[in-house]
Amino acid sequence: MNIEELRFKMMLTKDFSIYQPDIIDIYLLLPILGVSLTFSTFFWKSLYILLKYYNKYPQDVVLHICSLLHTMLCVGAICFFGDIHRNVLQTSILNTWTQNSILIFSIGFFIHDFVYWEYEDHRDIVMLLHHVASVISLLYPLITGTHAAVCFVFMWTYESSNVYLHFRYLMKRYGFNKKNERLFNLNEMCFVIAFVTQRFFIGAHFTYLLLVDQKVSNEFIKVMAIILNILSLAFYDAIYIMVRRKHPVTGSLVAKLLGSDLY
């Protein structure tokens, strides 16, 4: 059965698990993928330049605005068009065109943002590792043509809480933590709740399902899921400091429960 007959059969039966990449598909994929990622990265870099040099925003503000836009656009696109409800653990199902577009759009942002963290700020090693892991985990479903739904579950779980994080930084940067302290505290509380719930409960539970489900045989997906969860633990200190500063009693109780006297 040649590739055209195979594709026709997939369209009739809706069984995409029978697809096996042809060598011609791979040769066509690489240059197209390269051009697509270049345009995506150029989009984010152009937005960065426009905000920093044309509108004269400070560099730290521009970085948080770009990150906020990426989170809102990609998480929104995943919720509406990501098809994460469609047999998410059936990793043999081919990605849709929309899923690949979201992956390309998001990888472009992480490449753009990685360049800043690599050449402008060498202090935050955790952030560098986070960017590397993000690019690799997003590239894999794009190259293989499968696993996009699994990737989107992690992306939604680990990125959506960043909306509150970037709003927190911008509010503090422009003095809203003093002008409207209640709103600032509410946003901060939403971030802590979303971060802990999504990463330590939803993300960890989904990782467990990936590890034990017999239908998921791809070891690379499992390894990347574990790495992303480990990187999430690296942000624990900052979250703990935030909670203890705002709520000393709660922070002390958490410290006793965890047996920690670091703070």
C-alpha cells in the first residue's frame, strides 16, 4: 500500500494509528519546520523590539508582557482548539493542523525567551533548564506528528498559572501593590493556589497516569514528564517565601509539617 492509499484509508476509517512516516514526508518536514519556527521566533522578537525600542518600555516589563501574551494566547488556544479531550492517552493519534500551529507558535516564544536568559541573565539556571526542557518537549510531538494532546495537558497545567505571576510582577513594578493592596493580594493568592494545584496535584496525577497506562509505551514522553515535574519542585522555595512573608502563621505551620527550618 503506497502513501496515498494509506492516507485515503485513514480518511475513510478515521484510524490514524496505522500511519507510518514516509521518508519523503521527513525530507519535506525538516525545511518546512525550520521556516515555520524561524517565522514564529521572528514574531516574538519583533514584538520584543517594538515594545522596547518603539514604545520605550523597560526591558524587564517587555519580557513579562511577552510572556503574559504567550501564556494567554497559547493556553486559550489549547482550551478552545487543542483537542486535549480527544483520547489524550492514545498517543498514536496524529496531530491536527491546529495542534501543530500552536506548537510552532509556542516553540518560537521559548526560543526567543531562551536567548535572553542565555545571554543576558546567567544567574537563573533553573529557568534555563526550564526553557531547554520546554523546547525539547514541544519539538518532539511536532517532529513525530503525534503526542500533541499529551504535550498540551502539561502545557496547560504548567503555564496557565503564569498569568497571575506576570500580573503580579507588573502590578508590583508600577506600584499597584501599594495603590490597591487588596487586588494585589488577591492576584498573589490566586497564583499560589493555581501553581500548587495544577503542578503538584493535576500535573503529578497526570504524570502517574502516563507512567502506569499500558497504552503509553513511549519512554521519551514519560522521561520528559518526570523532568518537568522535577523542575516544578525547583520553584518551591520562591512560593514558600511568598506565602510565609504574607502569612507568617501559615508559613510556620507548613515549615513544621515539612520539617524545614530554612526560613
